[in-house]
Amino acid sequence: MDQPITIAAAYEVPPGRYPDLDSLGMMRELLKGVMRNWPIGPKDVDGLLTSPAGGSSGGIDIYIHDKLISELGIRPTFAETVNLGGATFAAMVHRAAMAIRDGRANAVLCMGAGKFMKPSAGGGEMMARMISDRDLEVPYGTFVPAMYALIASQFMAERNVKPEDLARVAVSARKWAVLNPNARMHSQGPITVEEVLGSRMICAPFHLLDCSVPSDGGGAVLVTRADLGHKWTKQPAYVKGFAEYHPRGTISDIGNPIETGATVCGPEAFRRAGLKPSDIDVAQLYDAFSSTPLILLENLGFCAPGTSAAFARSGAMDPGGKLPVNTYGGLMSYGHTGDSSGMSLVVEGAKQTMGTAGPNQVPNVRNSLIHVYGGMMFDHATLILGREP
């Protein structure tokens, strides 16, 4: 039997704008917070996984792990820079777990921090070129909201989803952000469906409030052997199931874009965890735009095809709902932290499972599901955490 693996600690730099810090500076800010909030020292960490730095500004550093080794003063037996876009951080947890089970490390620090370049400063074109086919897509002026809009439009047409249903997802995210003092939109208060639909159009069907909030930030989790996890925290989050799937490389690739990689890695993660969708108490679903949680709810088996819109309208995703979703505000109201955006979902899933999420803690959480993806919904990863092995 595989030895139990835990997440023993989780921390985030609050999302915002840090104009005086570059990507490495954001990493340093994250490390300061980690060392200030976790009872660990350099000798406690023998593994390091990080995401590339500078992706949002075009100056990607794939040797960031080397710089951080020096910053931390550690001498790891296992270290990598990992990049699967937003899926990176759930995949990090799994790669750390595999290294620990293989005897290559005992405690692996998984971290990422970064900036989110403003689209008007050239960030929109740069990001589109990074994730688009240079022959079939780039010549036509690809833009990230427009590519998401293509997927959303197909989903809406085939699954009877209305703009009001997308807006209801944004309303739910804001309800959670109002409970979370660290969320970018916390002080902005709740929003209504009418306010979402009345905000300016970005790219049909998306209004401004259907979109995530560009931010700078970062986060980290400590993945350990179970005995070490209990050394650092009374209630760690156990890694119960994981799977990843990479069904496409561009939006023009073959296949149905609304049947994402979640249809494969979700069921596999459930199988490995020995659980089913009804066993999950909270879900953190990557929400770059308001359509993606609805797509993922159906792809992961929480909702039958064509029913996720009614699920959202019912309040099931909200505080007190049947399946609380994005309990910290999600990318839409907590903040979309550029290179590290997927980490916020992992941190929140771990905190909910450990019972340390603060004012937005859901009562009696036994199992949490995190689903993240990278690129234009290309790279998918599902992670399931529990309070018991």
C-alpha cells in the first residue's frame, strides 16, 4: 500500500498589484510569508517545485528553482521547475507525492508567484501567441477572451445555458469573496445578476463581471510524509486522488472543446481516491471566466449534461449550498494571479480540508476536490484531498 502523503501547510500572498516587485521579487515576498507563518527551517525541506517566473511579462525564467534554492539556503535531493499553466500546481502536489513515495524526498515545498501583465500593455497579444497555433489561429488575431467565448458559445447553445446563468456564477463567486478579507473584491460588496449583465461587454457572451480579476500574487503548500505532516499541523490534508489528462494542444485541434480533459482525469481521480462526486463537500474549479465552472461541473460528474445552469441558479454553489464552489472567491473575485493562478485553488482546497480557511470555512469538510487547467483548457488536473487517509 502506498504510504499516506499530506499537505501540512498552505500560505498565500494576498492578491493585488505590487508595482515595485518583479516576478523574482514576488517569489521573495512569498518566501517571507512562508517563513513567517510556518514553523519550518531550511533543514526541514529537501524538495522544491516551482513554476517558471516571468511568464506574464514574456521574460520566462526556467531556472527559477536554482535561484530559490540559494534564497532558501536548502540543499534539496529533488527539485524541478514545472509548467502546465494553471494546472501546474495540482500537478506539483502529485509529483511531490511520487517523489516522497519513491524515497527521493520527505518534505517538498511547492510554490509559485507572479504578475499579471495588463492586456493594454501588450500582455493580451503575448498571451494569445503563447497558447495559439501560429498558422491556424495567430494570423486571425487571437485573443484569450474571444477564444473562451467560442467555447462558451458552443456550451450555451448545446446545453441550454443563458447569459443570466453565467452571471449567476459570478454572483456566487462574489458571495464567497465578501466572506474573505483577502479577496480583491471583498470590499466591493455583493453583486446581482442584473449588475453582471449591465457591466460593459468584453466579448460576447462575457461582460466585465463575467471575467476574472487580473492580479499579482503567489502561494505555496508543503507536501510531506504523513508522519511529518502531523509534526507540523494537528490536521493535515491527505492526498487521496490525482489524475491529469492532456487532450489537445490548441483550440483548433480536433475534438469537442466542451468535453474537456476533466471528463477523463476527473473519474480517474475519483477512482484512485475511492470516492464519487457525492462524497465531495467543497470544490475549487478554475474560473477564468464565468462559463468554466458550469462546464467543469458537468465534465466532472457533479451535474448531468445540461443541468449545471439550474444547479447554479438554485444556489447550490453559494455559502450554505449543496456543493460550495470556489469558497474563497475564485479567480473571478479573489483574483487571477498570473503565473500562479492555479495555486490559489490548491491552497483553498487544502485549507478547507484542514479546517483553517477562516471566515469562509465550510463546516464539516471531509473531502475537497480541486480541478485546474492550463492553456485554453488544454492541460487538466484533478486533485482530491481528505481529512483522513
